[in-house]
Amino acid sequence: MLVPLILYLNLENTLIPRTLFPQLLTDTEESYLGAIENMDKRVHLVAPAKDWVMLSIANPRLLNYIRESEIPIMPTTFSHMLPDLFPEAIETQFQLSKKILQKLFEKIIWHGIIPENTVSSLIVPSAVSLWDGVILSVGHNNLRGLNTGSYNLKGSGETIPLEVIGNSIARLDYMAMFREQNGSNAVFQEMEMDDHTKACLFDFERPWSNIVYYPHSGYSPSRIDIWNAFHNDLKTKDISPWYKSPTTYSKDLFLKKANLNMWVDERSQWLIDIQQEILQSQLGKGDYFELAALVATSCMPPRVLTRFMQDDSFPSKYGLREGTVNLVGDMSKVKELLFICKNIQQRQRVDYGAEFLSMGEQLYLKLLHQTLIWIEKYLS
């Protein structure tokens, strides 16, 4: 029997060139909707709450399909924020996320996932009143040496159930599958072996981040072919419920500040300073610009700021045709974040002055503006 599979969907992901963004929001076979229609409906989905609103505006059919299919939804924060970088925003992030999910979905499993697994005891006071538990996936970067199992995450006088899951081998096999280095059976084998870890947490965007680029001759379709084959095979397997039996949480676990080595260094501190200044100037105002500031706290690894200077690619193939998967993150995320911060400072809508940007970047900022208006209207 396989462990439950959780897929994390993040519209800000820099592994997907923003040039693909318009087609991901359509009704085609290679879009998010096409992927979810062919997905095993027992798979759990998690995304920042503002991303769910953006998707509902861009393609209402997608949200309707998720609801009608009763695909389980798990919570995370309002935007892709690292709590230990912006602790003053934690409560607002949690509150907004819960309100939005309750507005959009019915089948919610209130065991939450913090972006990039940056879990620390700092989140407990906010999480304990809104979530039933927290999931922490540890893998190849488990620098705190955590063991998988059931714990009580201890905060300032309060605790919340914590499931520490460890699916690094299955996750690596999952990524290798999209590079045609193995098949779905290799992933299933590791998922079955990792039964004690309760679940596997994978990235949703793999079909699009693994497009194969050919030397001087274009690129392959998205790897929806591999996605569909994987999910067709998955549908033939038994998957245990998220909690197949009562779990005993017998040990208190206090986690100091989350490991931020991937996120904070001399290449990124300048941007974090800008984000912090914007957040502190807007927090607590309860308006459009506070919502925009919460979005502007979205985390960005330093490598994104320097990746365009490096040859960040590796060999891959589509069928028999060889090429490379190119992980040179386009700079859309940096440009969009600086755009948002500038417009907040000048009290302008987040997409003001974006006409010279690429169509994908314009669309993202336009949808973000519509999202902030939607949240103000329905959650005020």
C-alpha cells in the first residue's frame, strides 16, 4: 500500500519560465486543468491561498473541477512566505489562508505545510488555533537531523501535532522519472518503502520544469505524457488515507529557528531588506496594500538572483531526441517583486506600469491585482 501523495502548486515557481504562464491557465491538455483532470483524485493538493484565488479568476473551471472531484486540499500560508524571515506577518498569513480556503473549498484536511518546509516553533501560537496539525518533510537537506515520526511541536506554552515525513529518495526518483531516467515503478517502490513517513510531498510543476530544450532547434512539449502515465499507474495502486489509524504524539519537539541557509546570504539580503521595509510600513492596515505587502514577502533563494549567470542545466531527452533541461530561472520573479514593492511605496496598483514587461509577467501582475481586489471584497 502506498503512502498518500501531496503535490505542492506554486505560481511563483522560478523553474517555470513566465513565458509558459498564459498556457498553464487555459483549458488545454498541457495546462494545470489538463493535468488535474488526469490526476489520481486521491492526491492531495496544497498551494498558497492567494494562488488558489488567482487560479479561480484565471480559470474558474479548474476550481470547479477540484471541488466536484472532491480532491483533498491542505493549507499553507497566504503567500509563499518563510515565517522566520517575517515573523510579524505569521498571524495574518494564517488567518487569511484559512478564510480563503473556507470560501473556495469544502474538502480541506487541516494539516498544514509551511513553504519550503521552514518549520520552527515560532509558528505554534498561530497554527494551534487554525490547523489540526503540521507536516514537515525532511530530506537531503535535513541539517537539523530530525527523525521521521509523530511529535508535538512545542511553542510558547502550546503544542500542535507534528508529522515529520522523510521522502527524499522517492522525491528524487520522481524528478528522475520526468527526465526519463526511470519509470513510475521506481517511484512506487520508494513510496512503499517509506510507509513509516506517512506521506510523500512532491512539486506539482515537474511536467513544465522538465521541458527538453534542443540545441538551436526549439523545445519539446511539456512532460504531461510522463505525468499521465504516472497517474494512470497510480490509479491501480492502493493508497492509505492520510490517517489510517489514530496516531499517538508522545514526544514534545522544540525546533529553533528554521534553517535558512538556502535563502539568506549576501546575494539576497538587500532584497529581504526591501521586503521587510514594505511589510512593516503596511502591516495592520487591512487594505489592498497590506495584502500586496504580504505577497511581497514571498521567499526567493539567492541562487535565483545569480542563476542567470550560470550554466544551470543537465542532459535530458524527449523520446529518443536528446537535449537539456534548463533550470536557468528567468528573472520574472525578481522583476515582479520589485514592481510590487515600488508600486506599494507609490500607492499604485501592483500591475501599474507593467506594459513593457513580457506578456506572461503582465498577466501574472494583472491576475495578482484582481486577486487582491477579490480578497478585499469577499473577506472584508
